[in-house]
Amino acid sequence: MAETRLLVVEDEEHLARGIRFNLELDGYTVEVLADGKQALGRLAEPPQCDLVILDVMLPGLDGFAVARKLRAAGNFVPILMLTAKSLPEDVVNGLEAGADDYLAKPFELEVFLARVRGLLRRRDWTRNGSSREAPLRLGPAEIDFEAFEIRRDGVVHRLTLLEAALLRLLLQNPGRVVGKGEILEKVWNLAADTETRAVDNFIVRLRRYVEDDPKEPKRILTVRGAGWKLVPD
Ligand code: CA
């Protein structure tokens, strides 16, 4: 079996050591860095990492900036973000920056390891799922949930895990209004009443992929005060 390489970016030495020890016990190859800028440099070089565990409060560059820069550079390595506080804003900022999952400190080791396994499973499923799913069409776009890609007019856009999960939820409910609370619970794993514009921002992004004119949406409609509705072709 190929090795699974994890990068831990955490400047609290004691915590970083504990995380490394336990991940290595689980059979992973682990690298540890304590600086955001160094992490960004490392991730631009081979060998590729399979997962990044990224603390928010870091010297050099904070975790939000690292995630944002990685995504802007087209690097879609799964990111588990460690937020210092369990504040919803922190969580939401992390997810908007491009993290795929988050964990608030302090956390239970077993919960942490379960999150790592969960993210790696989602990644593996996209790579070599045995029941390969045919790409779906929505208007001009072809959505490939296996490759986490949307292809349109010969251009390939990469989807983050959360973008794909939101799109999937809408596609599973064609013609039904899906509310923000339901989306926050099912896609973001947040309480339904969390105050955030995250969902609205993601909808704007998805519309750029699937609408002919994102300002005049015909496929992902806003239903005022209720949520969003996907109109199938
Ligand atoms: Ca820190």
C-alpha cells in the first residue's frame, strides 16, 4: 500500500508532537511545520501531501491565508483546519478560505483521528471509487463528482469538497426549495441558525459554473426568505 503523507502545520510544539505521535501510530507518514509561509513553500514542492492539518493562528502566515493561497494556486489538497475558538465566524472563515473540515481546539484525540480518516476516505472515494459515477449535466456544465471537477466550454474548474457537497445536495432535490439551515447542517456540519453569508457566497460561486448569466440565474434560483431551488434541464 502506498504511504499516506500528512502535513501538520502547528506552532504549538507540544500539540504538534502529540498529533505526530498518534498519526504515526496510525501508520501515516507525517511532516510537521510551525510556520504558515514555510507550509505554503513545502506544499508547492513534491512529494505531494494527501492531507494538510492546518492551525489558524500561525507565525508567518495564518491558516486562513495559507488555505486561500493554496486554492488560488489550484492546489486542492484536503485541509482539516484547527480553529482556536469554536466561534462560528472562525469556522466559517476557514471553510470560506477553502478548508474542507474543521475541528475546534481543544479536541479529543479520537475525534481528531476520525476526522483525518473521514477526509482521506472522501478523497479516496473520489480517486478510485469502485462504482464510478457518470458525470452529470446541468445546463452547459458537466459535473464530475468523482474528479471533483466541473467542465464547461473546454475549461475545467476544480470543486472543493464543500462546493461539491452543496451542489450534490441541490441536485438531489431538484425543484425543491432547500433552506439555508438545512444546507448549514448537511453540508457545513454547523447549527442551522448559524449566522453566516457562507452559503450565499458559495451559491454565487456555483452559479458562475452553471449559469449562462450568473446575474440572471435560471438553474439555481433564489427563493426569497426560503432558500434555493435547483431547476433541472
Ligand atoms: Ca497556533
